[in-house]
Amino acid sequence: MENYPITISKEKEVHHFEVGEYVHHEEGKCKYRVFENGTYVASFTPDDHDFLHICQNPGNVNEEILHLLADQIEAHHPQSVNDNIKKLEQ
């Protein structure tokens, strides 16, 4: 899968990220890698319900920004989110 852009705005700060998904994700390794200006700054891994958690933060990105970013990544993959809702309703 190709990388895709996500822009996060908080107060007067605007961050332009590029997200790469690693489809051959192995448990214990980060599934989504995030880049800003071509530099690797963070990564996320899904839990058992496909909700994302911060895996690494080598760019020391503000945690609030990372949570907003995780929300956007989850929204970019609605099938996983819909699967989670169905699982919770059962």
C-alpha cells in the first residue's frame, strides 16, 4: 500500500504527516510508520480490537498530536473500525 498524507492542526500548529502501512505486520512490531518532512517521527500498532496505540516516538511528537493522528489513521481504514463496532455489538 502507498503512503498517504494526513494533516493535523492543533491551535496554531500545523503538521503534515505521511503514513505508511505495513501489511505484513507481525505481532510485537509497529504496523504504521509516520514521517514528517521525510523523517521518521512515530509509529503505531493496533491492539486486539484494531485501536491504535503509540508504538515509538523518536521524533518526540507531542502526545496529543499523536492521539489526533491515530484517530485520523483509524478513520482512513473504516473497514477495521466497522469490524470493531460489529465485534462490540455481538
